[in-house]
Amino acid sequence: MSRPLTLFLLATTIAAWVCGNAFSAPLTHLQKLLDEFPDRQAQCLREVAESNNAPLFLRGAAKLFLGEPTEDSLASLTAVSGDQLSMMDATVMLRILLVEDYAESVPDNVRAILEANLIEFFQKREDVLLNELDVREPESRFVLRHTLRLLWAQYAKSREVVFSLAGEQDAAAAYQASLGQMREWLAQRLQYGLVDRGSAYRNRTLSCLLLLYDATEVDELRRQVEVCLDGAAADWAQESLDGVWGGARLRSLESISPLPGDRAGFIWFGSKQRDLSGVADPAALHLSASQYRPPAAVIRIGAEREERAAYEVKTRYFESPQGDHQEGRKYAYVDPDFILGSFVLRDEAVPWQSRPWELTLWDGDSAENRIFAFAGRQFFSGARPPYDAGYDQWNASVYQYKNVLFSTFHRSDYHQPGKQKLDRRYQKQPVRIWIDRSLQPVEFKDGWWFARLGGVYLAFRPIQGLSYWWRDIETESGEGASILALQDLDSPFLLEVEQAERFLSYERFQQQVVDAPYIVEHNSVTFVSRKGDVFLFPLDGGEFLVNGYEVDPWDDNDYQLYGGRFVTAEPGPHSFKAEWKPFGVLIDRSDPFLPVRILKPDPQGADWMKQEVSFPYRPR
């Protein structure tokens, strides 16, 4: 197909999408979320400003961002010296100097100290800190480096301050170099998604993007950042329960301890905020002070847990920053009361420091209750698995369809730097399941374990053998959990999770599971779920069948960059769409350097979206 014809068809699609649905009456709940967006930001900033656990520098910055600078709070901005600055501290310092509303409130003597601190940071600490960053986080390393350099050069080239970077003395040249690098990176991320989606490292990347959005002087860069943030917010919104992201991911450190990024769920989607009184870091400040707002459609998707009903999400991940290798498939079943998600990579089915599957449960108050599977050296008896220089790689087979999941491990290879990695490709490993203590007591009946929490019932069992043990542990937050270890090395694991409201009683659910057809043969397991789906799970290779049809994620065209009921996009130069009628956002990515963002309905003149942000900015 010729390019002119392709562009014509794309333009026709966009026009039809914008005009195809009449604008209905504004949603009161959504209007309230939009109106109170600045109030939620102010609440988080005040929590940081008044936190006894926050460093003086961050507390002073929070007061400044609130528009309430005092002599003491301004003085506290100088409480950290250049040889003590972290990279994230430096991003906050750049926000203070570059965003006009804040900068004009900073006295000249304080500004001079901030400038001197940044000069010392770039001369003595930047390269050292970059080299110390974990090699397993290439994305946040790249974004931190070029965001800091770009904005420092932007500041220095327009003012008479000393500018010095490793191997670079000219501010204008450094500015152009980092600008080009950031624009190239953003063009890739628009087409292939963020690499650290759902990762603990996400906070650094999002912080830098929010800072760039507010501080850059280049409109084209700001446009790229905006739509990249739209994609990240929409990805999170469609796979969340009240702002908490669920399902298996490339890295799931947040399964063990809460992240400050949970504030984004509160600010963006109005979700119930967890107790983060002890969490006051630069990421919280960037989220709470940024002018960026997700589109109304994305806010509604993330905010209305019950109204969304149940749906499937099939998405792709690209571990490479270029999106050209290690392509994975992620499947999630998102219900108003739970998210069951699994992840598959070709060749290395479960990357290190991750889980092949995870279940997030809603207990009527929060979505902090999770169970997930792990194996090999990830066995632990203390507060968390041992994350050190050595690590494990393992393969797992995970078959999931909606609310039923089947998982088995194949091997676990312990790897240490400088030593040859063992390759026991067919070595079997026991399945170990982390079970939140709120799920207990867990009941055993006729080969099945049963548990319940809030509006959710669970049934799970080993396929072969009944040998197991329990071990109780304590998390860093002091909350309890248990490990269920299935000691039969060849035993896969079967899980079914259901909404309690579908059954007359918990006992009735148990009896239906026990009475359901369940046949174990030499090469397969046949099982019928409460929804009536008939499964055939392979034990040693073979086809995975659901209702007589083969399910193969590698050949399933529904696995897109973003694929779900509300958010869709293919990898590459295609359009991205997030929609929940009557609201929507369409992003034309055919030119990733100049993406086009179209909101539906048009906010120019629509009452449901305020155009002026009263806090923390005056309109640009």
C-alpha cells in the first residue's frame, strides 16, 4: 500500500473516531476527579512537607511547590551539599531552578548555593553514581543521565554559571547531544512501550518524564513526553485495582514492599491512598508537582474499578530498549475483585527476579493482598528473597485462560558473575507459593486447598503428590505471610479464582470444585472450571486446549503492545487508543518524533475538563 493512501486511510479513521459518538452528559464522578486533581497533589505535597522522616531538602522543596515558601523552608533547600546529592535529588533541584513559578520565589543567595551544588554534582558525582546504578536497569540509567544533562545544559547555556560534564565543556553542544538522545529514545518508547513497565525502576523513569514535561523549552520534546506518559498511565489504568497495578510483570519487587509510586494511583485516578507517611522521596514530589494530567478517558479507566466489569488484557513486553529482542507475552484477567496475570518469554520463560504468575486480591479496602509463585534459590526464610550478585534463572510453563491458571517449573540455574552458568534444562523444581496471611486459614479438602478474602474464593492444588510444608515469614512492613512448598518436584500447580457473589456460599463453591471433572493422564490434565470452560493442560509439551481449541500466545494476534478492553495499540508506527465512552484519546504515532494527540470530546469548550491548572502552576 502506498504511503499517501496509508495516510489518507489513517486520517479517515481518526476523523471517524472523533465524530462517531455523540457527547453525552458529563460524568459527575469523573468531573469530580478532574476538579480535585490539584487538591490531591497538594495533599501529597503536604504529607512530604510535614513528614518527620523526610530529609530537610525534600521538605523544603515540598513547601516551595505548595506555594508556601518560608525563610526556614527556603534555607532547608541548601541542607544537602553537592557531594551528597543523589541523582534523584538533582532532578528535584533542577525542577526548583527551571520551573518559573518556583524559581521566582527562591532568593538569589539560595539560588547561588543550588547552582554551586549542581556544579559540584556534575563535576564529581554524576559519572560515579551512574556507574553505581544497577546494570539491570538500563532504561532508568539512560533516562536519568540524559534528563539531567539536558536540563542542566538548558539552564547553564542561558545563565552565567560554570558548566562542566565529563568530556564536555560546552553547554550548547551538550544540550543538543542530550536533546537528540532523548528524542530518539522517546520515539522508540512510543512504539514499543517502556521497558521497565511495572518495575521498581519505573519511579525514576516517570519522575524524569514528568520533569521534562514541565521544564523543557522544546515543544516537540514536550509533546513526545506527554504521549509517552499517556501510554504509561493507560497501561497502568487498565490493569489496576483502585490504582494498584496487578498481575505478573518483568519485575515484581512491589509485591514485597509498597512503592512510593502508589501515590500516582491516588493522584491520577483518585484511588484510596495507602499509608505512605514514611515514604517521602523525589518521585513523590515530581508526581505531586507536575502539570501533567492523564486524559479523561484514562482517568476514568483507572478510577472505576466496579463499573469496568471483568475483561482480558493481552500485552507485549520488549526487554530491549530498542524493542528488537526478548519479546514477551503477558496475559491478565482483570475482575472488579482480583487480577490474575501470567507472563511468558520465549526461551527463558521467566526472567530473573520475577514470577511466572501473580494474583492480586481486593479485600474491600485495598488491593495489597497478593500470592505468587517462585522456585529455586528464591526460597527464603527471612523478610525477602536474597537479591545479591548471584541470581537464578529458571524456566516455567504457565497456561492461563481467564480465571484459571496452570503452572509448572522446569529448572533453576544459579548464576554468579565470572563463573560458568550451569545448564540443567530439564531439572525439575518444586513450586512454592507466597500466601498472604490475610487469606488464612487455608482449608484442605479432597486434594484441594481453599481460601477466601472479601469477595474472592480460591481453589488450588498440586497435580501430582500431596507432600508439602508451610513456613511463616514476616515482611519488612511487619505484615505476615506464609510459604506453601509443594515438595513433589514433578507436581504442577492448578489455580481457580472466582467472585464470591456467583455462589450461594463458600461451602457450595468448595463442593462444586471437588465435584468438577478432573482427570490426570500420562501427558495431560483435563479440568472443567466453574464458568464451564473445559481445559486440557499438557504435562510434557503438547497443545494447551480450551474448549477444544488450541491456545498459543506466540501465534495469537491479540497480543499487542497494549491489548485490552480499553487500551489498544500495536507495536511500531501505529495509532494508540484509550477509550471509555464518551471519553477517549487517540495518538497518531506514524511520526514518533511528532506524535498527534487527539482528545474526545474536544476539551476546547467542553465543560467537563478545566483548562487552567490552579495548582501548582499558573497557566503557561
